[in-house]
Amino acid sequence: MSFLFEVLFLGAVLSADSFSAALAMGNRPFKRADALRFAFSSGGAEAVATLVGFWAGANIIRFISSFDHWVAFTLLAGVALHMGYEGIQALRNQDVEDDNPEEFHSFAKVLLVSFATSLDAFGVGVGLGIANKPITPFIISIGLFAFATTMIGLYLGNRLSGKFGPIFTLFGACVLGYMSIQMLSI
């Protein structure tokens, strides 16, 4: 496998979580600034997680490996439960007219989701650190793919959210819940 293909492939694969989360969160009205803030948060979290993972893989992973999966599980499960609750609430209130539409998600939630979906990037970074790969191209690829797929997911989720918003939210909750359970098998 060529180095360029490896860099682009990892960026594309790791952006799937960002896309899924953005698709689920795009059901609320947002402004362009909200979308950019979420995309920068998502891309930045993926890039930083990769860098931190690289450093950990090269230096300290043996000290935290006994409990890192529990941290990942707790974060992802918490976000999944909250999204599931929001999806169920949205399904219950779907027929009720709302004169005051919901605002976009809080910045704290955006950061939490960005961090939670970047845990795979941390794991990839660990592997890259152990393999002593040059990290810069991977960080750029992973961050840019996450940024782009977050924007695409938000706008696609927004276009389809009138009818399918609560379903996207529940689907996103299931995906994150599945990811959290997968963390326990690591």
C-alpha cells in the first residue's frame, strides 16, 4: 500500500464517526457559523487525538492501557444515552407545533461529541506512534476529512430532518452506543 493511499484511507475511514454524529445533530436549525464551529471542533479533535495518541504510542501507552477502554466507553455511552433521549423526545413531540424552534446544540455538547468521536483517532495515533510513522501527513488528512464530513453530515441531516430528524438522532445514538460497547472489547 502506498504511503499517500494509507494517509488518505485513514483520514476517510476515521471521518465516518464525525459524519454520523453530524448527520444526527443536523436535525436542529443552525447557522453557517454553528456548522463551521462544529466542523472545526470535529476536525480539530480528530487531529489532536491523533497527535496525542501518537505521543502516547511512542511514550506512555503502557501506563494507561489498563483503563483507557473504560474512559472511551463512558464518554461514548453517555453521549449515546443523551442522544437517544433527545430522539425519543423529538418523536413524541413531532406532531406538536412549536412557535419557538430549537436552537443548535450547545458548544459544550459539540465539544463533547467531537471528543467522543475522536477516540478512534487516538487509537490510530497510538498505532502510528508505535510504528514510528511520520505523523504530520496523517494529522492533516484526518483533520481535513473530519472537517469536511462534519459539514456534509450537518447539511444533509438538516435537509432530511423534517421527517427523519428524530430517526437520525436515534440512529446516531445506536451507532455511538455500539461504538461504546466495542470499546470494552479492546
